[in-house]
Amino acid sequence: MAPPMGEHDDFKSHWDARVASFRAENAGWRAHPERQQIVMLGDSLTERFRTGAHFRGRPIANRGIHSDHLTPFAERSIMDRLAPELLAPNPSHVLVMGGINDVHRQPDAISEYLSVYERLLGELRQRYPRASLICQSLLPTTAPLQHLNAPILEFNRGLQALAGRCGAHYLNLNASYTNGRGELRRFASRDGLHLTRFSYGRWRRTIESYMGWSSTRGLVGLLGA
């Protein structure tokens, strides 16, 4: 979720620090131009995904930033960090999950967010023509944020159509996390939005299935298999 107005400076500081860490990591990868990266681009849900443990041995570039938006927020957005020095120098895949903070801030502007998403896909395609682009659906929510599920479904329907038009792939994560009432499964979250560390296994398995990878072993047993 977006932080309260009084916390904009904290968001800016965190955003800037994360971007600095991306630059440093990418500098290391540029020393090996033959290597490719699998980028996960998103907000806090992605940042909290312990990708190094869930995808051991895979060249995952976690590019999640807490509270980031598709549309400008506190003079920053996901759109501002698509250049190779910030994203990755040679991505083979870019998995995007973004929009929940926008939906939370203004649930009735779905068409605006999808328009920005289309521009995002266009810029990624222009910068990384050989990369596979994967649009990951937004996850469901539960109390106290269950009112966001209707606009989330509207966003996901539009995103699936958009992915088809733009030559991207659509990865439906929502279905894996939805209960019989159309809300986020019980015990998957403590605040109605963010996943617990033990709830990322479903996300991992969906990506593994899409990529054709065998299930990761080792630490993931402790992280939600």
C-alpha cells in the first residue's frame, strides 16, 4: 500500500536506496555480458519475495520496491527504473507485478493504470527486444482490504487482454490465492495484502511451472513449500 502522506520522505529514501543497490548489482553483471538475468519487477510483494532462497541457483534480479506505483507517486514510479543500469543488463525474462498501490490509492482509475502498463510493456519491448515479458496478475486481498477485490479483478481482466495485444504472457497468480469468497486465502496475510513468508510457495510454483523448472529444494521447505 501507499504510505501516508507524512511518510513520503521515507518512501523516497527507501526507493533511492533500492535503486542504488540495483545499480551495484547490475555493475557486477555487466562484467559478464554473456550471462542473462530473470527480472522480477514490482512493489513490496516482490521486494519481500525471498527469491534467492526460493530460486536457488537461478539468476534472479529482484527489482521490487515497497510502495512503488505504476503512476507517479512522490515523484517516482516503476516506469522510472526500466533502463539497463537499473533493471538488468541482459534480461531473458521480465516478470512484472505492479498496480496494487495504484488501485488502493484510487480504485476507479483502472483504465489509466492499464494505459501506463501498456507504455511500460512498450518500453520494455523496445529496450529488451529478445526478452520474454510476463504480466503477473494482481493477488486478491482480504480484510480489511477486501473491498479492493472488485477493482483488482477488473484490472486483471484488462491486463490479460493487454498482454495478448502486446505479445506478452499473462500469468494468473490470483487464482492460486483466492478462496471460495473471492478473497485472499486465510492465513496467507496478516494485513489483508502482503503475503506471509510462508505464503510465497504458491507464487514460486506458478513461476516454476511457467518456466518449466523442476521444483526448487533446500531452504524453500522453511519458506512455504
